[in-house]
Amino acid sequence: MGKDRALEILAQSSVFEDEFSIDWVIELTGEKALKVLSALEFGCENHWIKNSNTGIFKFNDPEKQSQFLSGLSGSQSGILHARALEILSKELPDMPEKNSRLTTHLLKIKNQIQGCGLLVEEGDNQRKAWRFDRAQIFYDKALEDVSLLKGKQADELFIHITLKYAKIWTASQSYQRAKTTLKQALSKAKTLDDKTVLPLLRLNLAYQELFFGKYDTAQTQIEKGRQMIKNSEDPALIRSLKLFDMFLLYWQGLFTRAFAGYEAYIPAIETPPETRFDCFAKLIAGHASGLSGNISQGIGMIDAVHQHTTTLGDLGTASYASLTMGSLLGNLNRFEDAIVYYEQTLEEARASQSSRPRVYGLLSLGRRDLPGQDPGKKPKKP
């Protein structure tokens, strides 16, 4: 077999990101076993792949694998990923890692309802593991593909994904993107006359409006959500309204009432925040508590979020916690401590490429009511 055909078989095999068997490559390429084996041995001789077990191979040169992948045309790549998906679906045993391997290929093709559902499932797995950037990739792809589909099932899935996505949206992401997606979901929910999700979508839209200073629009959305929930006996909807009321009261400067709303929202035995949304809720409640005179409680809540997100490696959310702490301490005239936390905000925002907290941190450090700072001072628990 010629070198060119060997390289072609290796290029086709490059769609497998993890281990693959010689049988899979035979099925993927439609080539005879001897030619596939010859091509794989050629790859081993050049140290591009390794034979980790009898008939089991894996690329061990990421650069070469990427080179092979980039050499595939768009249509060829789509066909190969679809074939690989079919092979893995029937050959892999049912195990927790199976969905991760399948979704690698789902990201490369146009999906129907079932594929979008698997993408959402993987997004959920990544979100629960606090890998929000990874979760966003799967939610984005699922939204992109399901938006091209027609029918009730597709509309319901679009709404379902949007509400999940709302749990990880942050102010560093596109406000316009979040607003557009929520409005699309609202339109679909109206068509379906789904009275359960309509108020939730309005409340989530209000949250985005509040975060970006659209207070009047946010209040309108919350009032619309309130009217829809008014006669509801659904405890989940009633609880959600209490939380979004807390956000509105906070931005209206009604800090004591805002914190009371948060206390009504949280369960009797509080657990660590599970999402970015939960973290922001606790940060706002902590800030409101501190400004209401419960200083130790407020500081403790903000510090708990910072420790939690830092431990999980989410420096983007941690930077908001540092910013919130700096703001509270500045409001309490503890300027030197506030400066330390603003400096910490900048470090965490820079490390996580979070532009919004970085801008607010710079603006806060530039305020005239903050005295000179000591750049070498390390953050300490206030």
C-alpha cells in the first residue's frame, strides 16, 4: 500500500480522540483489514500513534493529530464524525464516560433531538463538576442545533436548555446574547402556552436586565412574572419569585428587605452554592446583610463564596466575590482593607479573563475616597 493511502487512513482515524480499535477503523474507512493495519503500523513507526494493547491504538502526538484533522474537508469531517458516533454508540459499554466520548463527535455534526439531548446531558455533567466553560460549549451547540428544528419537542428542549444555561451565565458574557436567547425561549413558551416556564423565563430576563442597569425593564419583567405566579401553588415557582424579588429590592437600595427575601429563599439547612447563579445570589445577599448592619454575617457570606469558588478553580466568580467584599468594606469606611480586595479582584479577573470585574476593580481603585494603597499587602480575612 502506498504512503498516500496510509496517510489518508490515519487522517480518517484522527477523528477518534481517545483509544480506538482496528475494527473501528475498518468500519470507519471501509478499507480492508491488512491495509488498515499497515497504515496504523506506519503511524506507530513515526510515533504519531501508539499500540497500547492488541488491536487498540491511540494518537500520542496531538500536533500531528490536529494536522490530520485540519486536512479533512468540512463535508468529509462531518461524515467521519457521524460514522464514528454510530460506531461508538454500539461498541462502547454503558459507562459514565460513554456520553463524553459520544458528544465529542456530536459537537462536529448537525444534530436532531436525541443528539441535542445528549449534548445537554454532557453540559449538565460539566456544570455539576463546576467546569462552566466546558458546559457552555455543549449548551451552545445544543441551542444552535435545536433552534434549526421545528415542532413542540424542539421548542420544549430549547426552553429547557435556556433555563439550564441561565444557571451559569455571568456578567462577563454577552448581555445581548443572553437577552436574545431568553426572548426566543419566551416566544416559544408563549406559543406552547406553558404557564410554568413563562414566569421563570421572565424572571431570568429580569436578572440579566438588572445586572446591566436596565432597572425599569427588569421591574416590568418581574411584575409580569409575579402576576403569572400570583395564583400558583407551585412551591418552586413561589420560591423563585422570592429570589428575584431579592435582586430587585437590592438594586432599589432596600437592603434589609432584600436580605429577608434571601432568607425566605434558602433552605433551612444551607448547602454550598451549586451554580454561578447561586453564588451571585449569596454575594448580593451578603452585601445587603452587611449594609443592613449585620456586618459579620455579610462578610462571612461573601468570604464563604470566595473560598468555595477558589477551591473549585472558578476564579471568574471568585473575582466577583473579592469585588463585593471590597465594596462592602469601602462602604464601611475600611478603605485599606477594601483596597486589598480590589487588588485581589484585578488578579483574579486577569487570571480568568473576566473583563467586567476587572473594569469595576479599576474604577473602585480610582475613587477619590480611597486613600493610598500598599501593593505588597496580601489579602486577609476582615
